[in-house]
Amino acid sequence: MARLAFSGNPLDRAGHRRGDEAWLREQAAVGLFLPFWQNRPLVVNERAGFLVWREDWRTRTSIFLGLDDSQPLFAIDLPGEEEPRLGEGSFQEMRAIAFVLPARDTAIAGQAKALLDWHKRHGFCPNCGTPTELRDGGYRRICPDCGAEHFPRTDPVVIMLPILGNECLVGRSPRFPPQLFSAFAGFVEPGESMEEAVRRELREEVDLAVGEVAYHATQPWPFPSSLMLGCYAQALSRDFQIDGQEIEAARWLSKDEARARLDHQIEDEMKLPATIAIAHHLIRDWAAR
């Protein structure tokens, strides 16, 4: 299977060292920083735009990403309504960079976005409401009042392709871009296994009964901080009924048609997911069997 976008991060996150504030200061003094603005990373000449430290960044949130061999890498969040001008670079939307940057840069930028976004959302203690303080280079926040510790979260999401014989079922959400059909997906709920979440979501969205659930692959998905659990679900019949809310249309797709559509041999009112999405690989890998 091809490497999934936002996966394959090469950095040593130095979990055994990043709790040492003196060590982190030493790394920051020789580190390179990836600026973000409005959740967009700086891109320079089709590479992640890591820059040396600037004094005007002193009050901004910065996080330690890890060591690239011996080079410390950080990310920093920049303010303002107008895009900062930093040389020849520009700030680009995260989904777009996955088509442009090398895979390693995309994975590092995904890690950075997920962490920075979490810090934006968790500046106050959910236990007592006190402003929290950043620790461990950005991998922990602590409340100075009640002592509660808070850690960056990753939300598990099941994304599944129902299959029956030589066909798979794809669906369309009202939130999708026009004409796009894809696999089905939903968050894993408390007290639920991956397999149970797959069966529940398919029952809720298309009233489809499935039996065996098989794991295929995972993908970090920094929108804002999910881990996509890619699965195949064995449908027990072709009968389905869309819920009309989460799903507005669905249809069965043969392997031949899936291959033709993924290879852009059919151009009509229906599109399948782009290569950056794990849904694309679920469909392609199944169709190639």
C-alpha cells in the first residue's frame, strides 16, 4: 500500500528529554521553527518553511516537534488578520500541501498543526477554569491552581468501506464537495470497540447490516486531530436505506468501475476521494485484489 498522507513522521520526539526545560532552551537556541498562521504552515519552494528564531516571536506559542537527526525542530503560531510576510514563502492550506510537499514535510506539518490547534483550544483548565501553562515542549499543559494535567488529544475515527462480493458501497454526505462519494466514517464513542463503532455507524447512516470487520490501515488526520482507523466491513446484504441527514446518497460500485473512476477513465457527475485521503486507498486497495 502507498504511504498515506500525514503519516511516516521521521522525527525523534525525544519524550525522555522534553520535560527538561534547560534542555529545551538549548534546543530552541539552535532550532529551526515552522511558522503557522491561521492553521496554515509556511511553504518555501515546495518545502516546509523552517526559519531561524526571530525576536518578534517571543510572546507566541511555540512547541517542540522533535529532532531531525540532531537538528531540533519547532513550530510557532503567528497572530494577525493579515498574512505575515516572511521572505519568499507563503502560508498554504493543509490539505493543499499534501499534494505539494515531500511526504516527510507533510507529516511534520500535520503533527505541528494538530498540536498548535490543541493549545488554542485548551488554554483554560476544564476542571477549574484557571489559565493553564505549557509544559514538556507542548505535550502537556498544567493548571497552576488545581494541579490538573492535560495532554494533547487524538480522536479515533472509524472509516469503513462496506463490501459484498465484487461490489463496495460508497456514500455522499451533504458536507462533501460537489459530486464526491466516499467511504463512511464516524467517531468512536466511549465504551466502544473499533468493530462495534463500524457496525453502529453503518446501521445509523445507511441501515446496513454487516458481519466481519477487518482492519486495513491508520492515518493521522490533523483536521483538527483525528486518527483514521481504516476498515473493511462485510455486508450481509445489498439492502440499505440512507438516513437523509448524515448521508444524502449512496450506491454500490463494482471493482471495474472503481478502478476506472480512480484512474479518471470515467468523467461524469460522480467523483471518488483524492489520493491524500485514506478512503481513496481503501477503495483502490480493495479494487486491486
